[in-house]
Amino acid sequence: MKKIKIFDTTLRDGEQSPGCSMNSREKLEMAKQLEKLGVDVMEAGFAASSPGDFNSVKEIAETIKDSSVASLARAIPADIERAGEAVKNAAAPRIHTFIATSPIHMKYKLLMEPDAVIEAAVNAVKQARNLVPDVEFSAEDATRSDVDFLARIVDAVIKAGATTINLPDTVGYTTPEEFYKFLTDVREKCPALDDAVLSVHCHNDLGLGVANSLTAVRAGAGQIECTINGIGERAGNAALEEIVMALRTRKDIYKAETNINTTEIMRSSKMLTRITGVKVQPNKAIVGENAFAHEAGIHQDGMLKNKQTYEIISPESIGITEKNLVLGKHSGRAALKARIEELGYNISDEELNVAFKKFKDIADKKKKVYDSDIEAIVTKETVEIPKTYELVRFVSNSGNTITTTTAVCLRKNGEEIERIGTGDGPIDAAFDAMGMIVGRQLNVEDYKLQSITEGKDALGDATVILSDPEFEGKKKPRVQGRGLSTDVIEASLTAYVNAVNKLIYEENQNKTEAAKAQK
Ligand code: KIV
Ligand code: ZN
């Protein structure tokens, strides 16, 4: 069996996709989960893009021990310097430098002649090799590049010290047949490639990201770049979970394996959804809600007789456990801690205190607390984000013959502030009141409400995404808050307050980082 390295770029390419931005604490939490999942390399960010990104890559590099940590860098000296500085304390640091090689990118984007592109790439790789032993070079838009030119640049960067050569399908343009031929041609024209790891990075614009990545394995690739849930620029990147499970399920074809601990797949997917608020489609392969749901009677009958009639992978293999232990209001802290750990979460004493308080509140209102309720309350944001505002109480007066009003009282620095908002329904009115309290009407970019379990006493899970319309900087913060309660209005208000606290926290962080960068 050939070993395929999994290079995860959820925290870089994935984070670039709309709605998927994460703050540094969220990135660190995700990075720890990626380490548990067993990725060989994680691209922690693009250190030169902002002081915030630099600090986040550095923090991840200093924390992660079992995966290589990479920073992206353009093929320019300042970027390489910054990337090297950010990853230098990693257990296994990598600099990933790139430059575009297709005629259209060189002519219109870079305004560079092909020979100058080769020179910049070689210089970047040499500079990076002086900083770290592990250097990856990417030929951006490789699949639309001239193969002879690609062979020249690849040969030159390998001689300059690149250890991994990545040939991305940047715009998701190629097809499996064409990609196989393309990779075989580059390998033939550049024998030096046999001494480096050949990597691919496939975008999903035509829905072929995973198929193209799998073809690359047959064409000799030793590394695949991908993201959890397939998030990434535009239509996204190839999905890690799909590639890993395809290689595992069809060993007969690919004769390859990965270091991924597949039982961590579901947890990684759910964590990303919780952090970004971006849900996966129900019919998404491997991690979608319906991926293991058998609806047709004929299928259910077959499944009862022999699971393999309709199941090619088991839910357990990706970490879905059938055990659903029920806790109730008499369950104590130790029982909750044990169940949280059995579900695969590491929890500090401080986090357990917060989770236990939430658990008691829920258990008071609901008779039975299920695993999915517990997973919902194991969230770290309550502990880590300073609570500038706290929800004290609310009263709503709603009907289809009156103007709906909601009175909301929030606490800030020990002082209670109360306002009455109006709107189209109690939640709209409550958001109006909260805007008055906070002193600015924020954009509600998205609002979702769903139930965690079934039944009329189910826990409501609200997500609110806020941004500030007045923000004038480059990277507009777009924050996500979450609220849980058996009362859907309370869940929505809590989500809004959590998002406001996050926004204030991020604004303060940005100011501190900008001040530090100016010094
Ligand atoms: O899509 C792409 O080409 C990239 C490179 C920077 C690897 O993301
Ligand atoms: Zn990409």
C-alpha cells in the first residue's frame, strides 16, 4: 500500500471562503482537532496577509506536535521571511510558496515574463530552504499552464531545494481523464519530480475536486490537499472526508492508505460547522445528515437482513456512535464529564463548570438529555470570549393584529440597560431592542434556528451571523453567535448577545494587533 499524505488547508483556503472566517481561538481549536484527526500537514494560514494571521499561524505552530504546520507565502522575499518567522517553532515547520504559471495569470495578473517567474520561484525556494528544511512549491493554475514550461519551473525549484511540488487545479477546470494525462506528461518531462513528493490541490468548480484528486493518486501523487466539509474559495476544495473514505473503501483500485484516524471525521466536520455556522448539505457524502439514512422500505428491509446490502461504509468508521446514553436532572458532574469524554471531547475544569451549568438548566426543562444535547453544550466560546453584554430578561408581546414589541434587558459592567424594540415578530423586535442597547444597528447576515433533538421539549439551537455596516477596514469582521434554550426566543437572543460579544472582542483584538504592528 502506498502512503498518501493528507495536507489539510481548512484554516487557509477553507477560511478564505465566504462565511467561513474564524478568529484565532477558533483556528487553534480546529487545529487541535486536525491534529487528532491525523493530518500529515496543516496549512495554518497565510502569515504575511495580516498581523492577525501571522499570530494565529505562530500560535498553531507552537502548539501542534504531531502534524507539520505550514504557512502560505507568495514568491516574494517579505512573504517568505514572515512565513519562516511564523512557523519556526513548529515541531515540523513547512513553508509553502507559490507563483502562477499559466499564460493568462502571468500576463494579466503578475505582469511577468515566464523567465522572470522561474527566477522568482527559484529565489523564493532558496530563501525558504535557508529557513526550514521542508519547502513546498505550488505552480498556481498549473492545469492551464503549458506543460513544457511547467516541467522547466518544476525542475528548477526542485534543484533549488523544494521537497514537495504541488500542481493545483486552481479554477476547478480539469477533468479526471485530462488530469491523469497532464500529471503523467509533467512527470515524463521532468524526471527530477520522482525525487520530490507530487501533490495536487483541486478546486470544485465543476464538482470534480474529489474525482480529480483520486485520479492523481493513480498518476503518482503522494500528497493530496483538501479541506474539512470541502470548504474553500468559490465552490470549495476537494473534501478531506470524501478522499480519505474513498481511498479506504476502494483500496482495491487505489492501493493506497492515509494516516487519518477516520473515527475523528464526524467530530471534525461538526466542529467546523459549529465554529463557522456554515452547515453541510443533508445529502453531502460521508458527513451529511442523510449519508447513513435509509428511507425506502426495500432498503430498510435489506439493511435489517444484512447491513452490507446498502451500506458501503459503516457509520462507526467515521465516528458516529449508536450509543445514546440518556442523562437527566439527577445526573451529576462526574456523569456529565464521563459522557463528554466518551463522546471524544477534552474538557478543562473551567469548561466543565460552564457545561454543567448549561446542562442543569436544560435538564430542568427537559426530562431527558441526549448525546446531541450534550455535544451542543460543549462549546468553548462561553468560556473564552469576554462577556461585555449578558442577557438578563426579555418580555415579548406579539400577535397578528398588533405591532410586535419586545423589551430586552442586558447587563453591561454591572449596569442593567433596557430598551423596547418593534419589528416583524418577536425576534425581529428583540434584535431591534438589542441594537438600541449596543448603540449600533448591526447587519444580521444570517439567522438560523433548528432543534437539536425531537419532541416538543427539544433544545432550540439558534445561530446569528452579524457584521457592522459601518466598518471601514480591509477585512470586515463577520461573527457568528450561538444560543441554546428550550425557548426559541431566548435561544435567539443569546445567539445575538454572543455574536455582539465576539464582535467587540474581535474589534479590540484588531486594534491591539494594529497598534503592535505600528510599533
Ligand atoms: O488554488 C490554488 O492554486 C491555491 C494555491 C495557493 C495552492 O490555493
Ligand atoms: Zn486553492
